[in-house]
Amino acid sequence: MSARIDELRAGLDDVRGRITRACREAGREADEVTLVVVTKFFPASDVRLLADLGVTDVGENRHQEAEAKAHECADLDVRWHFIGGLQSNKAAAVAAYADVVESVDRAKLVAPLARGAAGRPVQVLLQVSLDLPGADHRSGVPVEGVPALAARVGEHEELELAGLMAVAPLGEDPGAAFARLAEVRRDFLAEHPRAGVLSAGMSNDLEHAVAHGATHVRVGSAILGPRPVIL
Ligand SMILES: *Cc1c(COP(=O)(O)O)cnc(C)c1O
């Protein structure tokens, strides 16, 4: 049986290779894309091993689990990305440990995030909905709501508007969805030229995301293995 660190190293090597190849095919440099390893459902000990293997950014989607892990790993030099659905009554607590909050999708979250930022700027990404009209709505601000939400974030000096985040809708070709995202981003960058982060792409679709300009990919199961099934 191989040790956990060997499993993680193999997963990381594989995903880093995929990112490098996707960048080459897109005519981009591999260092333009940051790998955020999504550690949800996996223990703090895995975060520690990943940091030993050179991982600089980790992602979590549930507040209590994320808070506990960030606390346990406070000695590590990793950036914590909050990528999950946010409740406004938890937003201040999330901003206290998260370096980047990727899932900001409504104005109600903005003031509590600023209040929780605890003396250092927290980076904010606006999560954009890529749902086609009539589709089941997943999370994210509708495209037409992006300018107003960006303006709200800009009112708070505790928050740094860093860019956009999206998840490809279920049942749609991710290439088509990320092509729409690239257009949304073009308009957004014209107004916010310094907010250049584009977080898109997961284990199954990172190549499509890199082809459409992602600067950050969020990859979990391709590195850590399948998540435990919650019954
Ligand atoms: C879980 C999750 C990921 C990682 O998904 P994998 O398919 O395991 O790579 C990425 N982004 C978000 C928002 C997630 O919740």
C-alpha cells in the first residue's frame, strides 16, 4: 500500500501535467494558471502534505470545516479560498480566515465580508451564473447583475475586487459555457482592469477553462481521490 503522500504526489503530477499541456495548446505560459487544490471532505493532514508538495492555494466550500482546517493549519504558508455557497450570517466569520472569497453572488454578503476582514484586505471574486435561460438555477449572480455587485464591493476598502469565478452548468458543454464566461470577463475587465483573476475549471473540465482564459483552476477529486459519499 502506498503512503498518502505518494498518492497526492501522483495526483498533483498528473494535474500539473494537464495544466501545462492545456496552456501550451492555448499558447499560454503554464505559470499563468494557479492550481487551487480543493480539500473539502479531506483532513487537515492532507493540507499539510499538499503544502509539503508545493501547493500554495487550497479551496474549501463549507464554513465550519474550512474554519477548523484553517485554524489547524495556521502555521502553513497557504492561501485559503472559500468557494462554497455563503450565508450572510456566516460571511463575516469566513472573511476572518479566507484570503480569497470566490463565491460572492449577492449584495447582501458584501458588508459582512468587509466587517469580518479583520485588518487585512480580503480578495473577492464575483461568482457569475452561466445558466442558460430556463435552466435550473445554480449559484451565481446573473450576468446583468455583475456591474452593480462589483460597484458594491468597490465601496469597501477592506475588500479587493480581484475578478470572477464560475462553475460550468450541468448538462452543457463546458467549452460553450466557458466561451460565454470569457465574453463576460472581457466586458468586466474593461471596467475593472486590475481585477484579472478568472477562477474556472475543475477536475473534469480544466482544459476547457484554460482554453478560455482561466487564471485559477479549482481541482479536488483528480488529486485527492473521490470524496466520501454523504448519505
Ligand atoms: C468541489 C468543488 C470543486 C472541485 O471539484 P472536483 O470535481 O473534485 O475537482 C471546484 N469548484 C467548486 C465550487 C467546488 O465546490
